Amino acid sequence: MPPILEVTNLTKRFGGVTAVNRVSLSLDAGRIYGLIGPNGSGKTTLFNCITGLVRRDAGEVRFKRRRIDGLKPHQVFHHGIGRTFQVIRVFPELTALENLMVVTTGDHARACRRAGELLRFVKIESLAGEYAGNLSYGQQKLLEFIRVLMTDPELILLDEPAAGVNRTLLNELLDAVRALRDRGKTILLVEHDMKVVMGLCETVFVLDHGEKLAEGPPGVIQSDERVIEAYFGR
Amino acid sequence: MRRLGLAALAALAVVALALYPLEGTGYGVRVMLQLFMWIALAQSWNLISGLTGYVSFGHVAFYGMGAYSTAIVIVRLGWPWLPAALLGGAMAMVLALVIGWPCLRLKGPYFAIAMLGLNEVLRVAASYFEGLTGGGLGLSLPTLHASVPIYYAMGLTAAGVTLLTYVILTSRFGLRLMTIREDEVAAEAMGIDTHRYKLYAFLLSAVAPGIVGGLSARDQGYIEPISVFPLLMTITMIVMVLFGGKGTIWGPVLGAVLLFTFQELVWARFIYLHQLLFGAIIVTVVLLMPRGILGVLQQKYNLPRTI
Ligand SMILES: Nc1ncnc2c1ncn2[C@@H]1O[C@H](COP(=O)(O)OP(=O)(O)O)[C@@H](O)[C@H]1O
Ligand SMILES: [Mg+2]
């Protein structure tokens, strides 16, 4: 099987800062990948380049063999790549249910059923009619997470899904991510908590100053000299 | 039960308005006709700016476009007024397409300024192309007493945009428009082609101003560049919507009715006081009640935006 996502020599500069520097990585379908690195190492920018929110300066992104770099974000989404944001981006003056419905097209009744299922799945079905802006931080985080599941994308990019989420909620979220993997979805997630990464990911990519520093199973990565130095040294 | 009561009330209002010209004075009919015009204008501005958050600071350009298109085909080609006014609506949509395609790529404030510029350009163009528009001297339409049919046409246009707003606000199409206002980046990332949706909203928001521009031109019998492209008219639309409640169905109607009534009562008597009060209303609304009357109620009692 060819990789589902293939990033080759991706580079993005902001003025003098090279936020992503010749990064290459490849993801196989049906697995959970971690993306770690200190703050400012380019993780979010890498997500933005893949999803078309910022235009890469050089390099290629292929999804299921098709070039997707240069496409608009909504086009990338319709190829089957969904994402969440590090800073919550629900639509505050739409209700929780509307936040889910708005991303769907086609059969209205079916979309409604799916939205109901997902709201129950993360146990916020009683808040369906509430404006998203009135939900708690954790509830908004869950809402954003299930919003990306509405259209059943094949690759899901999660930018710090666990940040600011309490223990119970976190475990549910992690279970949900595993359940998605078991259904054949591919997940790439940014996470700082090494315990979470260890328990979830099969392969981890490490970014530092925009460059890929290391790649491998979390156990090996954790004891990698360069990784330890990037995180704790200097 | 409450819904039924409201429906009955609405039906009663429609019947009363439909019968009004039989009883009302000529002056009364023309006042009502202007109220309908303001409802249609405010409601249209709400479609683009209330829903997508893209503030159109030159929306009167579509009104002027409709007025000139209508007047020109009536004067030069002898068209009857109704098809002429419909052509005015179509021409306004064409203008919206030509302007919206590039300008809706601009971010919020730049779009607002571009629209302001558009209105100025059109006003100058209307003065410049004398052969077609009569230039600064304006264009006189042949005499015709048609206030009553125009009253109905205006009323239908106002009702039509309100119905359109209802249909949009209760559909996923409307939700997509609102995601642009809420968070354009997230909307794009969630698969919404924001440029296309902004353009749809813009086209829909141009048609009624084009039609009512044509109908007013016919009703007034004379147009000139400064009378159909006044900045004050755009500002009035904006204030009506902000006052009543943007992004709701009845907010623009309520705002139009209240402010228009206020203008009719105060304007004739105290022309300077009127401008002062109008300015005071703008400042008060923006500072104290940015959501407008219905917006506040909607938020406070968690009402649907179909109010
Ligand atoms: N839109 C932007 N404009 C300018 N600089 C940016 C922008 N986005 C990110 N950067 C810079 O790129 C670098 C990487 O940032 P980011 O991708 O957010 O890192 P991370 O997500 O790993 O914390 C930082 O130096 C940041 O300041
Ligand atoms: Mg980040």
C-alpha cells in the first residue's frame, strides 16, 4: 500500500523565519502518528501547509498520490483531510448542532442523524441547541473534534487536542481517536504530554526549529539524545 | 399557540396593507411605498453584511444602478415600468458579480472601503456619460400616475426579500454564510468555499435594491446622480439593520419601521434636530446595543434567529 500522505521537502518561511524547513514525512493509512517539538518548532505551520491555509514556499504534499499543495483549504478538505485547531475555532453564534450541520451537504435527515450520534458519542447531546460560544472550553473542544468527524475524513490532523482538557474528558477523547484508527482512519496529532504520545502513537515525528529531528516509535524517540537536548538542553 | 397568534397577526397586517390604497390618501400611499423601499433595502443589506459580516459601505450603488437602468430603458426605449424595474434588479446583480468577484477577496475593512469607492465611481460615471444618462442634468421620465401599482410592487419586493431571508436563515446555505462572519478561516478549513458563498450572498443582496431603485425612479419621475447615489442612504440602511438586529429576519423590518416613522415625524419639522438625533441614534446603538433590539432579545432569551 502506498502511503496515504506524503510530504516531501516542505518549506515555509515567514519573513526571516523558516518555520518549516525541508520537512519530509510519510503516513500509512490506519495508523496514529504523533508530531512533537518545542513551542515554535513549526508543528502548526506544517498543519497549515498540508491543509492549504498557508501557501508553502517549496516542496510537495501528496494525498493518496494526488498533489494537494497549492489547493485551497476547502478543496483539501473535500479530498478527505479534516483538522482541528490549537486555538478553538468553533462558530460561536451557531448552535452546537448547527456547527455540525453546516459542514455537511446532501441528505439533510442523514446529516441530522449523524450529528445526533456524534453529540451522544461525546455526551453533549443535551447541549445541541445551545450556542457554541456558551459552551465550556472542554465542550467546545469536543464539539470541534466531532465537527471534523461529520464528513468522515480519511486523514485527521489534531492540533493539541488534549491541551486544557480534564482527565476524564481526555481519556474519552483518546478512546475516540483509537476507535477512529480501528475504523481505518489515519490520525496525525500534535501533543506535548509524552505519556499521551506513548500510549497512543505508533510513530512519532520530532520537529525542532522547523526541521525534522527524528522519527520512530515513541519509546526510541524518548531516549534519543538529540530529542532530549531539543526539549531540555540549551 | 403563540405561533398561530403571530401568523394570524401577520396575515391581518398583510390584508390591511393590501387594502390600504383603496382608503389611503395619495400622500399616505407614497409614504408607505417608501417604507416598503426601506424594508427591502435594509433586508438586503442584512443578507450580505448581517450574515457574512462583510460590511457593504456602498450598497446604495445597486439602488442607483437599478434606478438608472430602469429610467434609461423607459426614456430611451419606451419600456413599461414593471419589466424596466425588473431589468434594474438584473443589472444590479450583474454589477454585484463584476464588483464582488474581485472585491470579496479583500478582507473586511478593505471590502467596506472598496464598496464606498464603487458608489463614488458610479456617481461620477452617471454624470459623465451624458448621452445615456443625461449627465448632471438628470433624466426626466414621462409623466405617469402609477403610485398604487408601484405601492404593490414595492410591497411585494419587501415581502420577497423577507421571505428569501427566512428561507436562507433556516437552511444550511444560510449557516454557511454565517460561518464566514463567525470564523472565515475555520469555514474554509471545514470545506466551505467562502469566496463562492460570499458572492452568492452579495448577488442576492443586490437584486432587491436594483428593483426598488427602478421603482423609485419611476415613482419620482426624475433622477440625477446625487439623488440616486447618496452615501446617506447606505448609512440609513446600516443603521436600520443595526438598530433592529442584524442577522435576524425581523430585525431589519423593525429597524426600518421604527427609524422611518421617526424620520417622517421629526424630519419635516426639525431638519437640523433630525440629523442630530439620527447621529445620536447611531452612536447609542453602536456603543450600547451593538446587537440591536432583536439581537439583544435573541441572546438574552436564547431565541432562534428566525425572530
Ligand atoms: N502567520 C505567521 N506569520 C509569521 N510568523 C509565523 C506565522 N505562523 C507561525 N509563525 C512563526 O513560525 C514559527 C513556527 O510556529 P508554529 O508553527 O506555530 O509552531 P508550533 O505550532 O510548533 O508551536 C514561529 O517562529 C512562529 O512565530
Ligand atoms: Mg502550534
